[in-house]
Amino acid sequence: MSAVSARTVLVVEDDPHVRALLERLVRGAGYAVVAAGSGAEALTALDEADGAVDLLLTDVGLGDLHGGELARRAVELHPGLPVIYASGQGRARALAAGMPPGDAFLVKPFRAEDLREVLDEVFARRG
């Protein structure tokens, strides 16, 4: 279990099966989860959470909104919000598509241990 279990991760993934898996993995890493199936749902969840979300974990290729645009909007609403991107297309391609830098990037598929390590590292750096 993570040492910082009071932290909440907003998981944004448009594939419901992948989203459910990510929710389980994040919870298994010791974090609370808020999940959204689209960029619009994620922005609503951030607004409703009123500062209770500590990190955004978003797929790059969302159906309604590019993950990079979601991250830009989320950080505007909550300055300093850490962002972890996930994509099956690779970091170089995502950056070339205009994705803003994040705190970390996971290439799908990834192992539960990889996700836990990245979450713990990002939270440790952010304090």
C-alpha cells in the first residue's frame, strides 16, 4: 500500500473496460479514485470535487477532448495539479500532437507496478 493513501486520483479513460481496470489498479496502489469517461465528465468531476482531486491520470486519445487539452483546462482550474498521461501511441507521438508536458507518461499497456511507481514518484515530488 502507498504511504499516501489519502490522495485522490481522477482517472479519465473513454474505454469503459480500460477505465475499470485503471480504477482497480489505482485503488490497489492505495489511492482513492474518481473516474470519468470523457473530458467533459472529467471537468465536471473536477468542479464538483472542489479541490479534492490531487492528480489527473488521463488517456491522451479521448473521444471528445484531447488529453492534453483536458490537462490544460484542469490545471487552469486547479493550478499545480499533477498530470500523468497514458497512451498506446507513445510519448513522442503525443508530444508531436501538441500535448503539454506532464509529470509522467505511461505507455499502454503497462504493469500495475509501473503505475504504482509513477503515482508514488509524482506525489513524492509534489510533496
